[in-house]
Amino acid sequence: MKNMLHEKDFLHIEKRIHLLNEQSKRQWGKMNPSEMLAHCADQIRLALGQKEPHEKPTFINRNIAKYIGLWLPRIPIKNLQGPVDMNQQFFGTTPTDLATEKLNLLNLLIQVRLLPKEAVLLPHPMFGKLSRKQWGRFMYVHIDHHLRQFDV
């Protein structure tokens, strides 16, 4: 399974992030490329404790949706409503320019990858407690989903 903690998978995602540009057309949703990158970075900020969560996971999200997200090869719903913590209309980080957002996301991914193996990341606001390996998988799936949104 692809995972952001694996060097090969990280390098593949990094290359795709660099391919994203202001002319990249979204295939679904409402976000522009900078908003999408800020949205993806917020997931990592939550894991690292750099962003305060505003939601608590429900029983269904903790026990069913989490495993669907972990094990399905791709997020099946294109207009899935994620946590309010990652939504610019509520508590999401306001994006800046595209180059800065690329750098922000990549720096956050590197921070996670450099953490010691015993490091504990904070619970996900929708899915609850995740192991480091599960967080790496979710980061990969989430970022891959949004890069496909912009056909990169």
C-alpha cells in the first residue's frame, strides 16, 4: 500500500506537486490549486498539533469510514465533505500563492517523515486515533486524491 512514509511514494507525490500550476484545471470541486494545497497541508498540521481540531470523530467514522479510507485504493467520492478544520469556509488555513503553498505542504511532509518511529501523531478529527503508519497512508491517499482532482 502506498504511504507517505515510503521514500518512493513521497518522491512520486513530490514530483506531482511540482507539476501543479495556476493553469491546472480542476476536474471536480470548488478549490483552486493554492486552496487545495493549503487544504492538504491542514491535515498534516492537525497530525503535528500545529492546528487545533474543532470536531470529534463519530463512532461510524472511527470504526468504519477510517478503514474504508485506509484500504480502498482511491477515495471513491469526489465531493466528499471533509472536516471543518480543513475547509477554508470554516477553520481551514487561508492560502497564499501557489509556490508558497507547494513549499508549505512539502515542508510539512518532510517534518512527518523525519519524526522518530516512536513519535505519536495526534488523532484525526474525523477518524480518531491513527498510528504513524496509518497517518502516512491517509496523507498519501488524501494528497493523491486532490492531485488527481487537478489531473497531475
